[in-house]
Amino acid sequence: MRDEGYSSGSVLLSFLLGGVVGAGIALLLAPQSGQETRQKIKELADEVKEKSTEYVHKAKDKVSAAVDESKGYYEEKKSLVKAAVDAGKDAYEKEKEKLSKG
């Protein structure tokens, strides 16, 4: 059986969404005026928007770093394969010359 874990991003997002839902329920059940409740909901929505924007920027940075790392890995392997192909061509030409002379 395969053991599947959860990424830190999905755990953070789940925690954030759980907090939002819990805070929303608490606001709706709290004994206060409608205007106060609307103000608190607006503040909560602004806070969630700010945190989610921050989360998206961090995720983009991580993806960008991973892409850059992958490009470097690709270029490194590409140059190794090219060097091997060139060495093979050189060896082929040398053998071809030896056989034609000999």
C-alpha cells in the first residue's frame, strides 16, 4: 500500500479555511448588532484576502525556483549528452580512418 502524505501547502490552506469558517460561524452567532457583525466580517474577509495573496506569492516563488532549478539540471544533462555524442563521433571517425588505411 502506498503511503500518501499531505504537502505543507495543503495543510496550511486547510488550516486557513478552517479558521475562516470557524470565525464566520462565531461572528454570526455572537450577540451584537448587524452593523458590528458586518464590520467584523469585512475585516475578516480583508485579512483572508491578504493572507491568501501572501500564500499565492510564496507559492509562485517556490514554483519559479523549482523551474529554474529544473532548467539548470536540463542544461547540465544536455551538455553531458552532447559531449558523449561528440566523443562517439570522434571515435567513429578515428576508427574509420584506421580501417581505410589499413
